[in-house]
Amino acid sequence: MSEYEFYLVEKKPPVAWVWLNRPDKKNAMNPPAWKEAIPIFEDLDADPEIRVVIVAGKGDCFTAGIDLMGMIPALPEMLDNEQKGGVKWRLLPRIQALQETMTCIERCKKPVIAAIHGHCIGAGLDMATACDIRLCASDAVFSLKEAAVGFVADVGVLQRIPLIVGQGIARELAFTAKNFNAERAKEILLVSGVFESKETLFEGAEKMAAEIAENSPLAVQASKDVLNDGVGKSVTDGLRYVASVSTNIIPSADLMEAMTAFAEKRKPIFTGK
């Protein structure tokens, strides 16, 4: 177990849990939340014992979103009344650094499951949409909140959520900034499943992670790479890329193990080699 200022990381190979761990503040994302995610996911990416990651929140919710007051010292340009070119030029890399907090999840080779209960607001939805799979408890409340507080969502949700729910629904959520519940999230395909409680949600996420971890990690990670690369590309471009990936990972020890296990009428034991 590794405890950071904002996160708590529990490695239970082949699964790792990344907990948003500021429950007294509803896991509102302060400066450490934005900085610590990057080394955490780099470590999980490089750990050969970890095959799946689950992101979840401690306390009564996933996250209430960005800690606006807590972030002011990290983004002083936002409050500069003159807003001249030099100020904006300094703000640009700060926003790009915040984007990396979400992109590092998408970039992680291991599949990442978001297990959401309670509020998943603003930056929480940015984080959830950067994950590969989303599950939630029946008490989950979502909101693409930024328009209601006077700025554009700029760390990834507007780029990722249309790929999940479609352009029309994405625009409705962004323009209205309204809250929506677990039932609606399932209806629009934002989440894959809804569980009765936080406890059953975490059990369900762990069960799904175990199902993924039983498969060839080489094939699972290559599948994530191909899916990520295919975003915004034509089918033809995607086919060219997957042909290259397939050529590079075949043959593998995992493939030979699958063939041997089939012949021996047993479950394969994959090593990712």
C-alpha cells in the first residue's frame, strides 16, 4: 500500500486499486490530486504484476470535482485582472499539465475501471471518461458541471464523452450542466453496469477486473493500444495499425499457452510473454 497526499494505492496483484482519498472534502481535487496521478499511473503501467487498475473514491462519493479555492495558488493567472498576452501564455502550459492528469490514465497500458458511487462531478467526469470502463452504484450522481461555474471543461471530457455517449447527448450534458443519475448514465451508455450499493459496486469492479486479468495481458494491452489509436481515424487506417500490432505480438508465449491449454482441456495460465 502506498499513501500519497491525495491518493491511496493498494496493489493486490493482478489488480491495483487507486483510491481518491480526501473523504473529509468529498475527494475534491486539490493540487496534489493533479500532480500525483501521473507518477502513480506510470508505476502501474511499468509493474508486470498488475494487469488491471480500479479507480474509486473513499468516503461517500467518487469526487465532488475540482477544489476551486484550493487550486487558486496553483493557477494565479486565473485571477489576474489585466489578462494580457504574457499572463495567458503562462496559463496555457498550466492547463496542459492538468490535462496530463487524465491523459495518463488513458495512456496506461493496463485497462482501468472507474467504480463510481455518490457524486462524480466536473473533473470527476473528466477522470471517469479517461478510464476504459465505468461502473457505478445506484446512488451515483453525475454532472458535466463547468458551464454552470463559468468556464469550459478543458481537461478531456469534451473530447472523450462524445465517443462514449454520442455528440447529441454530450452537447446536452455540456450545455445544461445538469445532474443526472445512475439510471440515466446507464441509458446513455456512460456506465456499463449499475450496482445496488457501494459495497456491491466494488465487488462487481473486482470481479470484472479478475475476468480481464485471466486473459492474456499481452493481448489485452495490445487491444487497448489499438482502440486508443483508432480514435478519430478511418477503418482503413485502423486496419493498417492493428495489422502491425498483430504482426509484432505474434507468436507469443501466451498464444502457445492458449493452444497447449486447449489441447489439454484446461484453462490457460498467461504470463504476458
